[in-house]
Amino acid sequence: MKLAFVSVLMLLLASTCVLGAIDFDQPLTSEEEAQFDAILAPVMKIYNFIKYAATIIGVLMLVFAGITFVTAGGEQAKKEKAKNMGAGVVIGLILIWVAPLIVNYLFT
């Protein structure tokens, strides 16, 4: 157990020394940008699939919350639950769609 801890600690120390020698202020070459884009393309496809699937599910949940609210009648607990569900879905959809804009703003 001690040997594993010491090994991990040494690996972390060695990696910080190696990373400390890298100059992150250098601009990327066109070859490096192409390589980065090639790595990022599948990740963005997965992200977009999840974003659109979550949007579809969110819209369906919003419809369900609306139907629950309309059919609640005089039951305040059902109406409150439907309102909370609708608010949660709207906040979630806003976060899903605004997050990439915030990230782009922070890194440009």
C-alpha cells in the first residue's frame, strides 16, 4: 500500500516537472489545429446528440407538466408539483443551451 502511494506521488511530481517545461503561450501550428479538430469532432458529435436528446426529453416533460397542471383541478399539491417540474425543465434546457456559449466566451 505504501509502495503504491509513493509511486503515485512520484508520478505526480514527475508529471508536474514535465508539464512545467511546456510553454502554453505558443500558438498552435496548422497541423496541431487539424489534429485537435480531429480529436474534438467525435466528442462534439456525442455532445450534440446528448444535447438534442435532452431537449426532446425536456420538451416532453414540459408537455407532461402542462397536462398535469391543467388536469390537477383543485388539488394544490398536484399544481405545485407540475409548476416545479416545469420550472426545473426550463432551467435545465436553458443550462444545456447556454453552457457552450459561456464556455466559448470564457476561452476566447
